[in-house]
Amino acid sequence: QVQLVESGGGLVQAGGSLRLSCAASGSTFSINAMGWSRQVPGKQRELVASITRDGRITYADSVKGRFTISRDNAKNTVYLQMNSLKPEDTTVYYCGADSVPFYRPLYWGQGTQVTVSS
């Protein structure tokens, strides 16, 4: 139905920046909310940021002021600009999408690794 492919992860030093991209394909007419979650050892995946089709945005407290989510509806692509990265941001980041205007992903990408060195 919907396929999501993430890109842009990599290795940076603390204080550096990365920009993640997630491109959706397939039945993209059904997509409303898109966003990013990350894997935390010993915990469930946690919300990083989400954005609805009409631009309503939610951020985790831990990334407010450092990360910015944006979206290009024409390209069915969502972005995550990550600045002032910290070692504790190191993990796999997953893109998600759903047909409802809140972030409860029905579709998931395979993830992209972000590593922040100290």
C-alpha cells in the first residue's frame, strides 16, 4: 500500500548536524500524519517529531530547539533537520506514516542509523 524509505543517517561529532529524509510511494493519497520515531534500548520506540498534512507539528521534549521537522506534500517526503546533536541521540531513526491526522504509524520504513561521537 505505502512504502517508506529513509536516508541521510551517518556519523557526526557532538554538536554536529544531519538531515534525514523519508520518501513515500504507493498509495500516498491516503497519507496524513508523517513523522520520525527512534529506538531506545529497553524501551518502546519513542516519538521524535510528527507533522500532519496541514502542518500541525509535535516534538519530543528532548529534541525541542534542536530538531526541525518539515514536509513536502507534492513530493510525499518528510525531513528531519537535526542540529546540536548529542551522543544520547545515537540510535536508529524510523519514518512512519498513517491516514489519520495524528501520529500512530500504520506504515514504517526500515530505519536509518544515526551515530554521534563524543
